[in-house]
Amino acid sequence: MKSLLPVLICLMLFIHLHAQDSSVHRRPKIGLTLSGGGAKGLAHIGILKAIDSAGLKIDYVTGTSMGSIIGVLYAAGYSADSIEKIAKNIDWDLLLSNQVSLRSIIMEEKSEYSKYDVELPWVNNWFRLSTGFLEGEELWLKLSELLFPLHKIKNFNDFAIPFKCIATNVSTGKAVVLDSGEIVPAIRSSMAIPSLFTAVDYDGKKLIDGGVVRNFPVKDVKKMGADIVIGSNVSSALLAPEKVVNAIQVLMQVAFFREAEDTKEEVPLCNIYVPMPLEKYSMISFGSSDDILQFGIMEGRKLYPVFKSLADSLNAIYGNNDSIQKKLPAENKVRVASYEVRGTERTSTAFFIHQLNLYTDHYYTANQISQMVRRAAGTRYYSKIVYSLQTIDDSTCKAVFDVKENPLTFAKIGLNYNQFSGISAILNVTSRDFFTPNSRSLVTLNIGQNFRAKAEHLQYLGRISNFALKLGTQFDQFNITTYSNYKEAGIYDQAYFKADARLGYSTSRNVLAGAGTRFEWTRYSPSITSSLEFQGRNNFFTSYVFLRQNTLDRVIYPKKGLRIDAELDWVYRQHPDVETHATGTFQDTIFSNSPYLRTMFSLENYAPLSAKSVFLLNIQSGINFNYENNIMNEFSIGGLVNQFHNQVTFSGLREGSFYSPTVAALQVGLRRQVFNSAYLTAKANVLFNNFISTSSYFINPDFLSGYSLTFSYNFALGPLEISAMYCDQSRRVLGYVNIGIPF
């Protein structure tokens, strides 16, 4: 508290002299300046909470980069408590990425989304490296939702609190003060960090992060008329030479060199200067957002006496200031009378509007417009969709959409290592509208110790592409270890081929139902025989109906959501040609070719228990009804990662440990984030066999129970997972390793 006394004395002296000046009869104006600093800028919220608690009224706000985001929310009329709640509920990983939410992706596309390590667009007749810059589609949408009530206000001085933010003109290298126009692009310009975010075209200028030249815009709040300035600064000084150890740090050091000099001039202009010692965090430490926010709250509590004394002194001299209340405009929906779409070349305006499912003369809320934009982005035709609302009259507006299209063709590369399938390079080419309009075609190869290949053509139908015809074929070849009494006994070479045609209908982005028919062919031959083996082939047709739901929030390590995959099959007459090996030689055996009914069901559920803990539930079942003396369509039990058809994963056993015509498994687990991108997951499961149909060939136990403990780290090549697992029946501890996402 002693360190705050000089500040209090100076402020009281200023107020006294201000009041004694006969030429001044107005209440002193208080300005607030919030610096940039990326994730560290979340600490500003703690200062705002202290200001609100003290009852101190702010008259002007300026900010740069993250400071502009926090500042504009406060200037718009959000309370500090509301801003804190917003910050805690934001998915920062999604917001600061080039991805849209998995929930926005068309159901037919979710299995391919965000699956590959590298995606190379086809541009000017060749595959090009991506720039790596973030468009930040989800960031645009989140800002548009939060600032939706301001859509009619084009002069930032007319906000609940007058506001300005700072950007940098790429052409001149000079600071640009943004105080009018569209607020969302202005904020996005102010925080377009060089080498991370794309530049923004704004009012004929190409703008980047204002922190490059003016990260702490105190002089701008003074120009607005502030007599007393509160400045919160979370930026750190330039790194010492010995701490600049990589290319990113070099770029950031060079980019913000001028800003460091400017800040030296800005700090003395503050009456209350709040430096934030956050050196152990970086601009991208959003994984530590809760810690940074709490640090800011603690700093705010230290400053509360200063803010309270200032507010009380001003009220004592000039009267209570409660009449000046900052309010967020109440408008929560608009009537869209017309629209304009800019930037379409390979697609059409009609196609874009249909994907939005936009109708004129309808009322829409901010959330509804965001969901419409996400729906269009979920088609994968667009990398950026930005909208603004132009007022036509008091009751209607024009929606203007600026879009950036994705190239129609991408080459994609992934790497995977799994203890079962070995090391693989996964190569994919995906093209849209290659054969027909509004379609997606792809070819994928898995090249490694096991060869796999698939080709698909997906044809969308309907105004909003809610019908889809899918034609596909796939070939897999695996070397599969066989087991006897839980120990390795031999090796099989399994080849599997299918050709599939189906029609699906999506009731939403998260639900898909339909029907189809597929042809399946299987060949099974031993490479190293054990005491009981078989070899041969089988083929058959299957007609099926299916229901799928996927509300997961992300592809890797979901935090919440549900995934259901249910299928009911009618397997037609088969054509088995199989020999058994029981007495040292292979002998012809007659297996049934009778048709039968078949069901498959899988459910995954993820429920957050806290910010870093997630409860996992997994239910799997597969039932072959009337499966009497049939062969080659049993369910394969074992493995931690789902990799091939008819597999039922089980913590505690290797892939292919048992084969059963009737399986039901229940698994529960807990995943805990131990530090950024690192997780510890514990699972326990039970499995039941033979409760409806039993195999006439395979012998498997009626009950199994097992456990696994997995350490995982999510890095550039995908998840690195190292597991130990145990089965009560085998009484063996097994290791398991998986790197990346499998085929």
C-alpha cells in the first residue's frame, strides 16, 4: 500500500488544483489505455474489475491488439464481470486457428476434417506451400457476435464510451488511428500480429497489428480529452540477445522494435501506470489464460484503493457520476432486406446464399448469422467469410458478405505410426467439383508396412446440400497376429475390399441418416500357421440403413460432445471358399452361406468435469443374428485405436486377440490435462461375448476386463500416445504406441 501513496497524493493534488481553477467547471475526464500483448492482455480484465468495483467512471478508451479487444467490449457497454465470463468460456484453440468448429462441418466430411499434417493447395497449376498465416474465421465470428449490438454505430465516439484502436499501415509503416467505420474489421486489424495473422484490408489500406509501432496508445486517449489516464501495460521489454534463440523470436524482436521505443514516451503520460510483470508468459500462452486472468485480478485488487479514492474524491467535489451509465445497445436481431456477396469466383452468389440458407425479409440474431456463416464455411469451399450489416432504415439492413474461396484441389500428407499397423505415409488428393458441380472426390493411399487405398465421390444434392450420394471403394491389406491363450501363435495375411453406394440425409450439421448397399470381399491366409487356422475367401452383398450423430467440438482430444454410429445390415447369401487347418494339413470345410441380420453400434461421449478434466464414455456392440457356421464376418477384439472394419477396441489386449460374432463393450475413462498439449488418460472397460450367437469355429471367453493408462502429447504431427495396458484374464502388462492419426 505504501507504493500507492505517491500516486494518491498526486491525484488528489491534481483534482484540488483542477477544482480551484476558476476557468474549469467540469469534472475531469478519465481515460483508459490497454496495451497489446496477446494472451497476456487477458490480465487487463482484472484492472477493469477493480475499476468497476470502485465505481470509477471511464470517459475514453484506447487499445491496441488484445487491448483493443478488451477495450472495445468495455467501451461497448459490457461490464468487467461479463468480459471475464466471456474470456473464460472462449475456446482459444479454435479461435486462434484456421479451422472452423467440427460441429459446423458437413457430416459426410467430418471423418476427413483436420486429419492431415500438411495440406498443399493447387494454385497456378502446382501444389503450393500454405503461407501459414491465420485468417481467424472463428475470431471474426466471435467478434461479430459480441459487437452485434453496435452494427448501426459507425462512429466509435458514439459507443457507450468513446473508443479508438491502433493499427499499422503496411505500406507506410505508420500508426493508423481507427475511430470510425466497421468495428469488427477495425479490431481485427489492430491485432493482426505479423507472421501469425493475415493483414486486413480496411478503408483502402492494408493493416496489421498496431503493436508494431504503438502498442500502448496513451497519447491518443490524451488527444480524446482525458485529464487523468489509467494505463495498463502487459507487454514485456525486448528480449536480451542471449534469449533470442529461434526464428520466431527474431521476427517478433524485429517487428516490435519501434514499439519498444514508443512505449518509453507513452508511459510518462499516465497518471496511474499499471505495469504487469508477466515475463514467464508469451503472446500465445492462451493455454494459461486462467492463470493470466487471475494474475490481473490480483493486480486489480492492489489498485482498488487508488481507484476507490479517486472515485470518492471526484464525487465529493463534482457530485455523483451515476447519471453517466455505459449501456450496451439492446438490439438483438435485425431484419435482412437484401444482401451482397463479394469475392466469389469459382462458386456463385446463389450457391453461397443457399449454403447460408439465408432468406430476405427475415429476422436474424447474431448467433443465427454466425451459425449460417459456419454452415457455409463447413462446406470447405471458403477459407474466410466476413459479414457486415449496413442500415437501410430503422427496421431493415443489408448484409454484405466478403468471402475468400479455398482452392478446389488440395494434396494432403499425414504420418502415422501404430504398434499394430507399423509406420505409414498417408497421401491424399481431394478435389471439389472435379467431375460434377457441388461434389467432392478424393483418393487416399496408405503406404507403409500395410497397404491401404480408398477412393470416394460425394455428390451433394438439395438447396443446402442436405442430401448426399456417396460412391466409394476401399482395399486393405494387413498382417495380423493371431493369439492362443493370450499369447502370439501365428500371423495372418488379411485382404479386404469393398465397393459401396449410399444415399444420406442430414437433418443438421450433426446428424446423418440413410441407406445403402455394399459389396465385400475378404481373403484370409496364414503366413505362419498355428495349431488351428483357416485360409480362403468369402464375398457377399450387404444392404443397410444407418444413423450417425457427431457433436464433438474437435477432432483430437474432444472436450465435449457425442458421437454415435449405428447400423442395421441384411447380409445376403455368401460365397465362402474356406479350408481349415487342424491336423497338419488344410481340409475343405463347408461353411454356411445363409443370409443373416447384423447390427453395429458405437457411442463416444465426452463431458467436461473442469477446465482440465474430461469424463469419457464409450459403448460398442456388434451382433450377428443367426450366425450359425458362418465365417469371415466376426468382430475383432483388441487395440486402443480403431483402424479396420469390424474392430472392437479394448484396453488390455492387442488387435485380433479374439474373434466373436456377438460383442458388447463398456468403457469409462478420465482425461486430465497435465500441462499445455499434454494429457494423462486412464480407462477401464468390460466386454461380453457369446450372449446371442456363438462362433462354431472361434473359441473366446464370455467376459473380459481390462485397463489402460496413456500419456499423450499433441504436437505438429498429431497426437503422440504412449500407453500401458493390462487385462485381468491374461494377467499381462502390454505397451502400446501410436503417433498421428491413422488412415
